Amino acid sequence: MAYKRILLKLSGEALLGDRDHGIDPKRLAEYAQDIKTIIDKNVQVAIVIGGGNIFRGVAGASNGMDRVQADYMGMLATVINGLALQSALEDADIPTRLQTAIKIEAVAEPYIKRKAMRHLEKGRVVIFGAGTGNPFFTTDSAAALRAIEIEADVILKGTRVDGIYNVDPEKNKDAIKFDEISFADVLSKGLKIMDTTAFTLSQENNLPIIVFDMNKPGNLLKVVLGENIGTLVK
């Protein structure tokens, strides 16, 4: 097993499935089954999920809304997604805890590092909601921060493309994929993987990132087993 403890970063848009908005229960169930395959291998799994399928703070701010208020709305959207994912995981018989960076005790535990570590050691999936709890920070930043805090081996960024390319592969059929790339090369080539804060945090703490296609069943297990899936940034 290549990795014993992972931080899985999922976008809110990933939960759309074939829908225009909201959450697709079928996509949630597929993700839960994929996550179960690595739980069964005794891999410890933490998850950070975005909220873009419900509300995106930056978009709200660009439409004239106060940025701080908009970002807090985005944090609450990630909690909604976290609750949905928790339900899907528990339907697959995976014990799961949702921890949030802002206190919402009626629906989730507050984020406490030691408690999160204990849950992971006991084989529970831990979902981190509400980002970092601060406006102006993305869920990418939350993923990097939480991964460092819980001493994860790697950040697995699940997307709809199968890795990092020199140009957008959805717009250019001649795009070239990187199997492996350094942090320095990502910066010099201006490739957009995560926001700058998240990327810098990962780089400074020597935390590798793997970008892969989460929508292909079985890919998550292959990544954890160390197969050459997606793109490794180190």
C-alpha cells in the first residue's frame, strides 16, 4: 500500500453528476463505494469537499454581495455536501464523522485535531466541512491545511480529468499530460492545480499532491495502491 493516510479533496461540482444543480444521489453512492474499497484495505481517509454545486463565495461577491458574507454562505454549502456524503458513506456501512471549522453542534462535531486523528485511527472516515472557518480562503486551502495537521501522506485531488496537462484537455485535443511534475515546474509553467495558498502550503511541507479522475470507478484504489494513475506533484 503506497499510502496509509490520505486527504481526499472533492469539488462541490463533482456531486452534480448529470444534474444542473444540487446533489446527485447516484454520484454520492458511487463515491461511497470507491471510498469503501480503500477503507477495506485499512487506509485512513479524511475528506474535504467544496460547495460550488450549491453556492460559491467568489461568484456571490462578484454579483455585488459582501465577500465575507458570501464566503460564509459557501462554508455552509460545504457542510450541506458533507452531510450528504456522510449519509452516503454510512449507507455503505462506513463509520463517518463530520467535523466543521465553524460550530454547528446540532449537525456536526467542531474540528479538533486530536479527535480527528483518533477517529482516523479507529477506521472512521472524517469529513472536514466549512473550509478553514475563515473568509477569503478556499476549500483547496482547507484541504492542504487539514492534510498537514493530520499528517496525511498525500493529498488526492479528485477531478473530472485524468491528471495535469500543459493546456486544458477539454479545450485542446493536443494537450500533453504530465505523469509526474515538480512543484517548481508547476509554478514556472503557470499550471492551475490548486489556489496559490494551498499549493504553497503543500510545497513548504513537502506534501505530495496527486490529481486524478475520481469519476472513473476503481481509480481511487489504484492511486492508493501506487499505480501510475493521474499526475503526481512532488
